Amino acid sequence: MWWRVIIITLAFLLLGAHFVRFSQTEWAIIACVMPLLMFIRHNIINQLLKFTLLLSVIFIWAVTTFNFIDMRMTLSEPWLRLAMIMGGVMIFTLFAAFCTDGLNQRLRH
């Protein structure tokens, strides 16, 4: 259970770091506060966290990846390593989104 909390928190902090890089402080604060919602043990909160992470993969990480690769290709710079790193970030965020499913389960002895 604790590893799910760590993975979800890291995914949101990574998202917050992305927003800080582009001087979007309000969004960075929201992204960094979202993991605190895990203290509210309710299914709707888990679905909200999952939905937020899935939307961030589509509308933030995928768009950023496309823009960065396009910029690199325009400048005739290497872009494959960037694509692999951003792909890893998207896979990690997707994994974090699916880790929200087991947050409310009690540990069984």
C-alpha cells in the first residue's frame, strides 16, 4: 500500500516540476497538493486522482513530447533520447494512475 502512495506522489511532483519549469506556479501548487487528497479515503477521490493523472498524460506529457521532438527535428538535433525519456515519463504516470485502484484496500493478514 505504501508504495502506491509513493508512486502517485512522485507522479504529481513530476507534474508540478514540469509546471514550475514553465513558470506556471498556480498549476504547480495544485499538482503538488493533489497527493494530499489520498488522506481522504473515498472512491470518488481515487477516481479523481486517476482521471487527473490520465489527463496529464494526454494533455501535458504527450503534447510536450510532440512539441519538444518537433523543435529538435526542426533544429536538426538528436531527438530519440528525448522521446525515450518522455515515453518513460508517460508510462510512469500511467502506472501511477492505475495504482490508485488499490488505495482503499486494507492489508490482509
